[in-house]
Amino acid sequence: DDFYVLDPSDTEHGVARAFMEDNDPATVVSESPLLVINGLRDVTVVPKRTQALYARLCDIGQVVEYVELPDADHDGAAIESVDLVKAWFADRLAGREAPNSCPDS
């Protein structure tokens, strides 16, 4: 699969792979909802990796709103989503239920 530019398991002694496994967010359901924003032109965080993370989060029952920005690269996604992120957090702080984009939610 083309998830990586360089395969982290090929690094010396698998250090990068161990780091990634230890920091995998899709192993435990968080009490807090998540907002995942994916710039589809991102070459830093490959969109297929973000899509796979989203699918895994849904599989474990995490409440997650997933948003794809078709024309955004890595920096562009951060810039383009500012208003969306502000509104999402304002709704959480106001006690509004978090949207869940997961199928079967």
C-alpha cells in the first residue's frame, strides 16, 4: 500500500514502527468525540492513512466527525478548516452532541 513515502518498519531496529504502535490513537475509545480533517492533496499525512485511521476509529466505536477537504494540502487543510474547528469546539463547549460520521452510528 502507498501509506508511507518511506516504510517506518525499515528503520534501524524498528524504532519508528514501535513509536507509531505506541502512539496509535485507534486502540481505545476516548470519552471525548474527535474531529478528523483530511486534506486530500496532503503529501505529509497521506490521505489513505487518515481514511484508514477514520475507519479504524469507527470500527472501535469512537464518536468521530470526519471531514475531507478535496483541494487542501497539509498546510491548506489547517488554514481552510479554522472556522470549522472553531464551530466544532464551540458546539462541544455549549453541550451540543457531537456529530458522528461513522456508518451505522
